[in-house]
Amino acid sequence: MATTTKALSSIELGKFITLEKVHPSGTLQVRKQANGLVTFFWRCTMQGRDFREPIGVYDVGADRKLSHF
């Protein structure tokens, strides 16, 4: 998977995008929120019901410099 900050920042607001299938079942998806944050979701179907669970947030506008202590 080659997902970059540039690719994540170009996602259309409010639209779910599938990044990759997750084995044995499900997919990794992202959705860009109005505030610019990108939320990652795990989506799967269990017993005929669809589930989309948030698993993390990425801020495409955050400063990428790491400070060393």
C-alpha cells in the first residue's frame, strides 16, 4: 500500500475510499472530514450486517517534524 500525505489530502470531503483489503475479512477505508482530518475505518460484514469501525485519525496538515528528547 502506497498511501501518501498528498493522496490523503486529495480525498473528497465526506466520501469513503477503500485503501486495501484486510485478510481474512474486511477492508481498510478512509474518510476526510470537514475539518481536514482523515479518519481510518475497518469495514466488514458479520452475520449479514455491515460494520464500519473507526480505528484512527490522521491530520494531513500537522507538522511532520519529530522532536528528539
